[in-house]
Amino acid sequence: MVRVGILGGTGYTGLELLRILASHPEVEISWVHSERFSGASLEEYCPAWRKRVTLVISGREVFDRAREVDVVFTALPHGVAMEYIPKLLEATRVVDLSADFRFRCKETYEQWYGIPHKAPYLLGEAVYGLPEVYRERIRTARLVANPGCYPTSVIIPLFPLLREGLIVPPIVVDSKSGVSGAGKKASEDLHFCEVDENLRAYNIGTHRHGPEIAEQLSVLGGKESEVYFVPHLLPVKRGILSTMYITLAREVSEEDLLILWEQAFSKEPWVRVFPQGRFPELKWVVGSNFIDLGLRKVGARNVVIVSAIDNLTKGASGQAVQNLNVMFGIDERVGLPGGVLYP
Amino acid sequence: MVRVGILGGTGYTGLELLRILASHPEVEISWVHSERFSGASLEEYCPAWRKRVTLVISGREVFDRAREVDVVFTALPHGVAMEYIPKLLEATRVVDLSADFRFRCKETYEQWYGIPHKAPYLLGEAVYGLPEVYRERIRTARLVANPGCYPTSVIIPLFPLLREGLIVPPIVVDSKSGVSGAGKKASEDLHFCEVDENLRAYNIGTHRHGPEIAEQLSVLGGKESEVYFVPHLLPVKRGILSTMYITLAREVSEEDLLILWEQAFSKEPWVRVFPQGRFPELKWVVGSNFIDLGLRKVGARNVVIVSAIDNLTKGASGQAVQNLNVMFGIDERVGLPGGVLYP
Amino acid sequence: MVRVGILGGTGYTGLELLRILASHPEVEISWVHSERFSGASLEEYCPAWRKRVTLVISGREVFDRAREVDVVFTALPHGVAMEYIPKLLEATRVVDLSADFRFRCKETYEQWYGIPHKAPYLLGEAVYGLPEVYRERIRTARLVANPGCYPTSVIIPLFPLLREGLIVPPIVVDSKSGVSGAGKKASEDLHFCEVDENLRAYNIGTHRHGPEIAEQLSVLGGKESEVYFVPHLLPVKRGILSTMYITLAREVSEEDLLILWEQAFSKEPWVRVFPQGRFPELKWVVGSNFIDLGLRKVGARNVVIVSAIDNLTKGASGQAVQNLNVMFGIDERVGLPGGVLYP
Amino acid sequence: MVRVGILGGTGYTGLELLRILASHPEVEISWVHSERFSGASLEEYCPAWRKRVTLVISGREVFDRAREVDVVFTALPHGVAMEYIPKLLEATRVVDLSADFRFRCKETYEQWYGIPHKAPYLLGEAVYGLPEVYRERIRTARLVANPGCYPTSVIIPLFPLLREGLIVPPIVVDSKSGVSGAGKKASEDLHFCEVDENLRAYNIGTHRHGPEIAEQLSVLGGKESEVYFVPHLLPVKRGILSTMYITLAREVSEEDLLILWEQAFSKEPWVRVFPQGRFPELKWVVGSNFIDLGLRKVGARNVVIVSAIDNLTKGASGQAVQNLNVMFGIDERVGLPGGVLYP
């Protein structure tokens, strides 16, 4: 049994970690921390846990109990995670759900997050936690930087094409996300009446996931990438659908592009390539750890790619648990939700 | 032209007042006040007003400009309204959208709102602003206490039956409201992800609209009423549907009950009695000032009554403008929205 | 392993059966039938099953393969189920999700469903599949009539009070249901634009679940019950919240009522009694097989009871699998979803 | 007074025409036709009209009463409109809300709509009803082809830039639409449970509005355009948000692009250019006839453009009435809704 601790367990990603880990057969939750709800039982905080999990939420004392666990998930805010992680790493392994260790380059982080990095010497060691790309390095990593939700939905479909040199920049990424991606904290912008029946683009050209996507695509494509990324806020709770517009370096048929994907993903337990003419929808992935992929040629060298994930699962906590599985030699399918609540 | 001032113009009821008054042919908006957005133009605050109304939001200075207007709408929080209203009444007439002057009895107010009343001597003078019931007194009122949203949906269908002594207590009122009734302020409870796909009962037996309903029904029925009132929060922006369960004092047919309503309401411009077998739905009233009514006999002496209103229109700002029309001798239909946005 | 066949597997209750059974460790799905999609693979019909379950949907031929399975779930329309069930019972056991065998009294069925009953001789043998009430009889039943969704939400909270003679009629039941309760078939009434942002009461006093509730409450209370039942259609996919208004036969405190429930339900794996002052919400049950209960005294002898279920799980397919567990001596918790997708 | 007849008055665009025309001060509705609801009163068909408009829905007989009206709105299905329009034009003017006369080129129509054109000789005469572009020709037109909803949201923001030769192909258009765009007819795809909490791309590269956009952009830009258009179905009732990605032919600053728009649109009553850094959202336009525009530079020559309309108003019936105003010399602002229902 892998013993697990969770820091920041009462936000939406923390609760999603609990949802998944509570039924993971090879995991034991040692402690769950939350500054704000310390001392409360999980079921008081969230009645969905009544008659299911009996667990008291811990306070700061658990920072000294890292030695008791095999891995800590840090679901803390950006900037806060990096304060604790160096200390945690002395005692255990870490999967960090914040953005603090996702960039290779300190300057990019500091430019986009607007704060000095407190542990830049770890940026080289941290492994970007996308198992489909970095599986081998994740196995032995001490520190896994769990990817952002939008980047997950973009990098997975694109990297097999990039690797083959098939994409000519720029890449247009038009993403649409459910509201849970913005977290649980109250805000006038996330008031039901401001989101319901609405749609809006936000942070056009300035969203922090833009440079995260760009850095990864540059690394994987072997040259500077050029990405135009626009996120939109959907009136749904969960789910990201990304529509990508790419130009091919040479003519390739729709069939061959699908074969390329199939070769890359047929053994991947959590990537599903849709057959020609069918496309991903949020409802086929929400609640599961799957990323669904579809594509269509719309011009001789123009392709539209559609991907769908649950932003809290494959886009955050599910991927974190998939990383745990990789890190501890567990079959990657184990303990992760495959079913959706349909309808 | 009736000159109007609005105190507290940037909450949902304030904005609904603006929506209605901006196209009211006999009204001129002199000033709109908001502490928080003072100095901003209306279109900066809310882009829906671009190319429509040019108006700068005022600050506290307008409290001294009551003499310039014929009537002030106070869309201020409970407890705050009563601080300013005595002074305002020296200069103008007031339609108060808060609860501060809705009760005849100071003690009831203080018990339910938990604060001492600052102007109890006005409680006797204030007129409960339900035109269908108190039209004559509203005409000449200096201070109109605009009814609560839930009470509007309950008192209108019941008073014709109460007046005839047709109802044996208790009355069960099961109400369901859209989220805008809770106001615009950010709160974790009103976060999109907490409301969407959810339904919950709240303040069971303790909602402040319970005693408001009870006081009015007691007055109108001529004896102490007994009401069990349970509100629910719906995942919609606007609308209240109230389902009421009453016991008849004697056997009356469904047809005769409908005739009784028709007699009471055929000349009312904003009350619609549905024909036998058809029932109100939110979608037929949202955006309009109508209250729709329907009923069905379900036992020899048991009747189910359904009413529907838009909580921000007939349940708040629309009713306030209907009161303005009555107060200034304007046809009650003028300037009020009758159409809905369907679908 | 219990071998299972499903008739009518592509409606919402059929798909929910599949969702649950696919991860039930003691069940093996032998065949799934659907007239309309016969021959298609499950993943073609519903892409959520890709990389999860490989299964071809069967046609009418499986009616002759009842002998291969230990139990058949009939998720067929009312009126159709009773055509096949007598034959099926010659070969296997049946859990029927239609209404065809829910009534003890043939006349009540025929009056409310408007068709002659084709197998009235089975009405006496069929067991009403509410494990919390009829567990012992379900163990050995050949034919289990799985309860309606609304009745499940009403009978469970009320029967412990009825059994103690604590309730004086009438009982008011105001229920609100998500749209999946109406099935998957296209209809103008269920068009997104007709349901979204709307709420409506329907079949007031004439819904077929009214007599089902009344028959059960009469049996359990030992005397004719009097129930006023009004269902409402919510703009959500899943979930029923029922608000019940009852009069007590004698004064009992809120605490004692909660103790009564605790005594009845503390050992029930799928019933959760909420602590004083807290109440069920859809979001704490949707996706799970739980029924959550809460109550509040609102008068000396007046109580408001709130219950919440997922209409497709505890209200249909989850309960059907709970019945399977009882019928085959499996722990009732096994294979049933306890977690919800929150947010 | 302009006398108006409506053919196909009970679909969503027909009802939206009624919503607008009923309060248009210079219009008189002579008759409203609907095959299916002929003989019913408007309020029977749609209770939102009770106590507002008394009108009996007409049948086929009105096809012979075109001479009584000054203009007919044809809100008939594609393919059906062109059967009746030649005859109608002998007696009156026509604003056609179908796609039948939107293309200049018969072959394009036949290729994309899959049926032979029945009145190709009218294609040259028909004027594409976008007043911001074709106002002068609309004034005297006998037949106005009211634009598609998606094309309206795309052509208006792009044509001032195209006219200046500022755009290098290709143009990426990622559009998101509410469900009312698909019409009122029941369909499994539009069932509440299939749309709610979902998002899907559809008709990728094959939507019929693609060639409509391409033809107009080619005409306006003076050379063959290259457009990649992907529509998505949003879980909202009304509204289209289009996000467009363009490459500039030369470097132009964000400020200068906004000035270009201001020059094109400052006198347009229904086009609103948002100030730098602010972007359109559905909630600021739904229910109104406005199109809102915003843009941001994201690279030296890369621009993201966002537009928002109500698909039933500016995207269909509102634009049709704007065309009526142009055709009959009425101020374009008259009778059209500017206000939104916010929240």
C-alpha cells in the first residue's frame, strides 16, 4: 500500500484527489490537510462523505509528518507550494498540482506568475507529469510537476505530430473550460448568475497556460513554437474541450493522421482516439480520466483537432494519481475512474 | 414626467429598476447612486448599457438631492434603508425595496431581522405595496414598502380565497426561487459549481419571508394564519414558482374557484389566471411583470395552487414601478415589461 | 459470479444499469438487448464505453437465452415488460424496472396505466423491491418489482414514522425531479430550450406515482393513506428532492424523530440521516445509491421532511442492483456507487 | 403603419419576430401563419401571450392574402421558402429568413443544400440582408435574404479589415452557439440531458454557414477567401460567440484597428465596439439586437477578434426587422430590443 498525504485537501482539486484515492485499492490516505477546515471531519465539511470515509482534516502539524507517507500531493496555491516542497522532499516524494515547478525556465515562471521563484534549483529536477510523454522519467522522479488542465488537453494530441515534424506554426488553440477550473473560492465573476447562460473569452493572449503550452511544444517539437491560445468560460461545472487549428508541413491524409495517433496511443490506457467522422464531447469524458481525441482535414494542409478531458480528473487530480501509479510501479489503470455519469 | 432617483442602483434589483425605467415613457431618471461604483459610467459598470443610456453613477451627494425628484427608490440593504428614509420623506416620496417597512408590527421586524427598528413611527404610515390588494392606499402614500418576492407569489393567489373565508389553516407553501433573489454579492454558496445541477431547501421554517406572508394573510383573512413556508434554491437565474396546498372550508368546484379568481383579477393588468388544466411555468413569466396563476382540486376539499413570477420584476423592481404608476396616476400597464424572452 | 441479462439496455435506466454492473465485482453481464441498436457495439452507441467494455448489443434472440443467466433486468416500457416476464420466469429470476408489477391491486394498475394487465396472477407473488422495507421477501423472490423513483424518495423517510402511528393524514409531497426521469426519447417538452431556466409542476394530482405511493403508505401505515403528490420538472439532469409536510399524531421532539430514523436506518448501507439543522441536497447524492434524509419541526405537530436521491441510481438502476445483491446473498454495499461527482 | 405577414410563425424565429413586431410602433401584424397550429389562438399556443396579443394563427389561406400586407417574413424551412416566394413577390416584398436566397451562386446553394434551386433567376436580385454592408441596396429590394446567424457574427467584424486589405488568409473562425439556433423541433440530440453540461463541435468543415461566410468574405475582400469554420453547441438557450484568428497583411497597432472599427461603426445603431481590454460576452447581448465586438493583438501580425450576438435577434429575427426598417424608411433603432435581461 502506498501511503499518501494531501496538502490543501478541501479545494476542488483536493476533493477530486479524495474521490479517486478513497477507492484506489493500493493507496492508503494517511492525512488530509486544510488550514481553514482543520479539525473538522470530512463528512462535516462535505456531506457526500457520510457513511463512506471517516477522516478528520488536519492542520499545519502534518507538515512535520511527511516521513510517514510515501508521497505527498500538494494542492496548494501557486507560490505557496514552492515554500514547502523543498522541505517535503527531504522526507518523501511529491506530486505538485500547482504551477510552481512546471517550467524549466525560472525566468518564464517569474515573468508569468509575477513572483520570485523560491526553489529554482529544483526546476531542473522536477519532471513534467504527463505520463504519455515523460513516463520513464516520472518512474524515478522525486518531484513531479503535474501539468495544467489546458496544457494537458493540448500537448497530448499535438506531440505525436510535432515529433514527426508535421506541424508548421502557428498553432491556434481555442479552449473552453468548465467553472471548476477556477477553484472553489467565492468571486463575483463566478456567481451563478454571471456564468449561467453566458460564455466569455478571458485572458486572451495572457493566460498563464499559454507559456506552459509553448514551452512544452517547443521542447517536443525541437524548435520554438508559436501558439495562439484563447480560453473561454463555459456554463458547465467540469470539462475542457480544446479545438486546435494546425497547418501541416506536407500533405498527409486524414487516415494517416489517425494511424499516427493510433500508433502513439493504442497502448495508452487513458487516451482514446475517435474513429474517422466522430468527435469528442464533454459528456463522454466528464468524471473519467480519459482524454478523447478526434480530427478532421478541412483543407489540403489544414487540420482541426478536438480534444476533451475532465479538467479536475485528467486535467488535475486524475493525472496526479496516474503519476502516482507510474511512480510506484502500479498498473496505470488501477484506481482511476473510467466511467462517466451519463446522462 | 416623473423624476426618479435610485439609491443602491448597482445590485440586481437596482439594475432591474434601470432596465424598466430606462424605457418608461413617463419617467426621467435623475440620478442613480452606488457607494461602490460612484463616478463610473453605467456602461463601464455594465457593458449592456453601451449605446443605450449615458449616465454617471453618483455617490453619497445625492442624499441631499431628494428634493429634485418626485420619488426615490431605495434598493439598499435591510437596516440601511431605514436610516435614510425618514430624511428622504421630508423632501419626496419613497418606494422602499428593502424589508424595513413591510411589517405593521415593530416587534415582528426586530425578532426576524435581529436589529432594533430606527423609525418605528413610520410603520403605521407605510403602505404594503401590493397594488392588487392595497391600490387605493398606495395612490396617496408617502412611503410604499415594496413586498418581498416570495410573499408576492403567495399573497396574490390566496387573498381572494381568504377574503371569502374559503381556507382552513394550515397553508403549506413550497416555493422555488432562482439565484438572483440572493443578490449579486459573491458567496461560496452561490458559486456556479455549488448551484448548477443542484437543488436545496434552505431556511426551513426560519426564512424572513415566512412572517411577512403570515402577517399579510392574517390581515387579509381576518384571523391568525398558519403557514408552513419552505423556500428552495433553483439552478436558474430568475423566477419563483410557488406551489401551495390548501384545505377548503367547504366544498367548492374547480370551476367556481377559477371564477372567483377571474372576478378578482380580470381587470388586473398584471395577473393572469390560467384556464382549467393549464399551469404556470417560469418560462412564461421571466422578464415580465406578470404573475401567472393556476389551480387544481386534488381532493374534495384539497386544492393545489401554482403561481409563477419573475422575482426581480413582479417580485421586486417591476412591482416597484407598478407602485410608481399607481402613486402618480399613470396607467399601470405603462412602462412595464409584458414580454418574455422565449425561448 | 451472478450472470445477468438486460432487456432494454440503451435507455437511461439501461445505461445506468451498465454503468453500475460493469464494475460490480460479483456480476458478469451475459447480454444486453436493445431492439433499436441491435448489432451495434456498446462503444459505437455510446463512446463513453471506448477502451472500457467490449460488448455487442443483442436483438430479440436473447429472449430465448434467459436460461443462461441468473437474473434478467427488464428495463422495458410499461405494458411491454409484462408481455415477456411470465415466460422469463420459467427460466430465471427477474428484476423489473417498469411499473407493471408494482401494484398489489390489478384494478389500480389498470385504472392508472390505462391498459389491461396481462399477468395479474403474478401481482401477488411480485415483491416491491425496496430493500429497506421488504428485504426478507426480496431474498427469495422470483420477481422483484423495482419501485418508482418518486415513491423511493417518499416511502423510505416516511415508513418508520407511519409504523409508529405518528402521522395524521393528509401528507403533502412536493417533489422536484431532474429530466432523465422522463427517459431518453426525443420530445418537444424535453428540448433543451424548453427545460433550461424553467420550472414547471406537471401531472398535478394525476401522476402515476401518486397511487404507487398511496398504496405502499397504506400498507405500511395499516390504514388508508391520503397523499397529495405534485411533481415538478427541474433543469438538471439527475436527482429528486422531495419535500414532505406531515402532521404528527402527538407531540414528538425533533431530536426524538431523528432518533427514530437513526434506529431504523443506522445499519442501512444506503440511507443517511442528516444531523439536526442540516438538510439533503442533490449534489450530495447524484451519482450515488444513497438516499439522504433531513427533517425540521416547524410547528408543535408539524414537520418538514426532505429527502434526496439520484433518480437513476437509488431511484431506479442502483436500487435494482441493490435488489440483486439481496437476492443473491451479496453484501448490499458491493458494486454500488457511493461517491458523487462533486463539484 | 407597415402591414406585415409572417409565414411559419410558431418556430423559434417566428416567435422572436412576434416578440419584436408586437411592440414595434410602426408595424401592424396582419396575419401569422403556421400549418401545424392553424386555428389556435396565439395564447393557447404560447401562454406568454395571454393578456398581451389576441391573434388567431392562420393556415394556408394566407398565401392568397399577400396583397394585404406590405411585407412578408418567410420563416419557413430551407427548400420550402423558395416554393412560395416567387408568387409572393408578385404581390408584396419579402424578407426571407431561410437560406434559399443567400447565395449569389446557384451551384453553391445546390451543392451545400442538396436540392435543386427552384427560383435561381431571383438569386441575382435578392439582396443579402446585412444593413451594415448592403444598406443602400436593401432600401429598394423586393427580396431580402436575411443572413445566417453565424455569418452575421463573422462578416460584420471582418469586413472593415477586409475592405482595407488587412487580412492575409486563412481565417480561423471558432464559433459557439446556443441551442435555439437548431430550432424548436424535438430531436434526441437536443434533449436536455444530451446538451446540459456538455459541449461539442459539430459539422466540422461541413456546416452550411461555412460557404455562406466564404462567399461574402470573398465578395467583400475582392478575392477568394479561405475560412476554417467550426461551430460548437453550447448549453445555453441563446447567443453566439465567435472567436476569430486572423493574420494581418502588415503591422497595425491594436489602437489603429479599434479606430478602423470605430470609423466603420460609430454611426451604426446596432454595432458596439468594446474599448481596449474589454471583450464581448453573451450576457451583454442576449435579448438585444446588438452585435458586440472586441479585439486583441497576440502577435506582431496576429489578432484575435471576438464577437457576440443573440442568434435569434441580430442573428435572425431582429436583423429581419432591422431590414424592414431600412426597406420602409424607418429609423433603424425603432422597434428593436436594445435591453438585455441581466442577470
